[in-house]
Amino acid sequence: MALHPSEPSDAADRARIVAPYDVAGATARRDMADLADFAAELLGAPLATVTVMDEDHQHFLSAHGVDLPGSPRAVSFCTHFMGERDVTVVPDAAADPRFADNPYVTGDFALRFYAGAPLVTPGGETLGSLCVYDTAPRAGLTDVQRHGLAILAKAAMARLDDRRVEREREEARAGAQARLAESELRFRTLADAMPQMVWSAGPDGLVDYWNARWYQFTGVPEGSTDGEAWDEVFHIDDRERGWTRWRQSLDTGEPYNIEYRLRRHDGQYRWVLGRALPVRDEAGAITRWFGTCTDIHEQKLALEEREMVSQELSHRIKNIFAVISGLITLAAKSRPGLADAAVDLRQRITALGRAHDFVRPHSAQSRRDTPPDSLHGLLAELFAPYSRVRIEGDDVPIDDRSATPFALLFHELATNATKYGALSAAEGEVSVAITRGETDAAIRWTERGGPPVTAPSGATGFGTQLVELSAVRQLGGEIRRDWRSDGLVVSLNVPLAAFSRR
């Protein structure tokens, strides 16, 4: 229904409709001048305007034949047709009771004829009108004029809407840039407040940011270590290793983690822990790396000192085993009746010494190729004096806690196999198979090719008691012996928690 001046529009509603459109900008740029000119020419009329209607005013975005910025809404012709969707015509305003007393009809303009086409937004709301006026009454419009006026109104609305979309994009870009700048400021503030040196790099690995702590620590000019220039503050012995690790992270996307020495502002090189993680987009591509450098110099020196003390203590313990073996040998010489027992005891102590030497802390010079936490490695060390013992299956990590009972247990089995079992025959052999489960590990000792064996009768010997002590009491496992005619089979099940403290 057409809106009447006596029916005031909802001010908030009109403000909401007009607000997205750049009315002032369109007016200043004269975006609609050609449309107003063409509308006047199309109808052969002296006056034409492109208008936008707010809550109380009609703004002229462009005007032909009139030099006014707009008019009050109360005297606007267009306000009467805000609800219309087609071209509207007033043939003679002086004869129309809605306009007969309008100052634009009775005053200097002396308007008589009006034709208007609405500017309808994509949401179906009327923003304003494209209007043509004449000072003489007319019967109406031709079809071409009516159709042309509607097309010009749509063109005006399209320009306004294009500008609205462009402005929204500009505002969105400005908002995104503002949020990015705010986020960058928060990041830099947080990074500068951290005790660690903080840095970031692009996906190509070129560093483009260091926090204030980096410059305080290194004393280098700001920006001088950007890109790949950071290696200048690395110790010369650590540069190649640092580059190799960094390139590996760039190639694989794996976290960067390395210890190296950095030159401090006073020229001293200090140990630093370097770490970095990649940031990925939704497709999984790396967009940035963020890293930290943490000064660990004191901790590094303390750890090295502790390792030296540990190595020295372990070396002395190893010497104690040797001294005890020597004392047993000397004691046995003065008591020939104890010779056999002394040999057994000395061999057991030697086995304990091998186990201790395997798991003890080692220096770079004494370190073996086999990891010191490998059950395979420990068994290989224990069985070195014996021939034809094969180790197969899974490996299980061990530590010094489990090494002692394992050493006693398998030394006893190997000694007995050498005296009475498979290793006492030229063709005999032993296999040790390890199967790791979710909660425990099964170890199977199998002898083949030796003399026939039978289960011992009578009282349990010391060796058997030692095996039980090691397997059951110290390791918390279960042991079962199967005296088969072709050789002894010992099945041992040990909880994984007994192998190491981890």
C-alpha cells in the first residue's frame, strides 16, 4: 500500500535500510549524474533526480535541472509511493489532492507532472526513486518511456549495490587487518615478556621475527639475523648439525629439537635448547614455524658433571667386582676343598660385573654400539663366553634394576647347559626366544642336541634356588621347566613393568 505523509515511517527501519549504502560518497562522486540526465532526456523533461529516502529527509544523489541537495521528506512526491514496485505517474499535481498544496507545486518550481521508478534493494525494500518532473501537466508515459525509466532505476540501484558490496569488502579487509595487527601486537607483547628467545619463520624456513630477548642475549643489531643469517651466532662446531636438523624439519614437517651453543653478547658461548613447531592450514600445508631458544647452560654443565661422577662411581664398582673375584681366588687356594664352590661363585660375580658394565653410564669412549637399555644386548654380553647360544624375537628395554636378576638367571642356565645340557655336546645349541606382549614378555630357553636329560630328584640345589629368586622374587615373574628327552625348555613370563622404571 502507498505510504501517506500523515503516516510517518519507522525511523529505525529507514535507518537500517539506508545505512549500508554510501549515500554521501555516491553524491560526492556524482555516480548517478548520467542516469538523471538520461531520464530527463528520455521524457523530454526539465527536471530529474535520483533520490534516497531516510527517516525524515530525501537526499538527491544526482539532480538534472535543479541545484539542491535534497528536500524534507514531508514535501517529497516520492514518499507517497514508497510501497510501489512499478513506475508511478502523477499527470497533474495541481489537480491531485495529495499535491495541490505542496510548496513545490504552489511555489517557484510550479511542478505539475511527476513520474517515478522505485530503487528496490536485493532484499525487496524501497531505498528511494528515480524521478522526472515537468512544469506542465501530461497525459502519461509511452511504453518506451515507462520501460526506460524502470531500467534506469535498476541501473541506479545496481550501482549503489555494487558500491555497498565493495565497501563491505573494504570494511571486512580493514577489520581483518586491524584484527591481524592487534593479534600481532598481542603476540609480540607476549613474546617479549617471555624469558625464552622466541622466533618465527615462513614455510621456506627463513626467519622473519626475533623477540626482544634474542637481541638482549645476542647483542646483535635488530634485523641482522633475519633470513639465514642466524647461524653467525652459532658455535662453528654446531652450525652444520643445526642446519642439517633444521632442513630435515623443513622437508618432513617434523618438530625441530636440538641443543647447540649460541654466542652471548659478551662473547661467551652458552648451551641452548632450540625447539620449533609448524603451523598448518586446513589443507595441512605449513604456513609458519614458531620456535624458542632456551638457555640451558647451567643445567647442561650440571648434567655433564653428574654423568662424570656416575661414570666414576660405576668404574669403581666394576673394580670392586674384580677385587672380590680376586679375593675368592686367593681364599680358594688356601682351602682346596672349596675350589669348585669358589669357581661357581667367581663366575656368578663375573656375570654380575658384565651386567653392571653393560647398563652403567658410559663416556663417549667407552660407549658400546648396542644401546645400554637393550635386553638383546645384555644377553649377548652374558653369553659371550659361551658358544652356540642364539637370541631371537622381540627386544625389550631394561635398566640397572632388572639387569642383575637377568644376569644371575641366564648365567645359571648357561652354566648348567655347559656342564650337563646342550652346550656340553659338540652339536648342541641353545635358543632364547623373546615375545613381547601388551603387559608382559615371554622368554623361552630351549636346549637341543645335548645328552638326554631328566628332572633332578632330591633336594633343590643352590643354582635352582638362585633361578627362582631371580625370576620370581626379584622380577615378579613365573617360571616353568620342561625336562624333555631332547633338552631342557625353560619358559619365563615377566611383567613389562619389571624390566625398567619407565
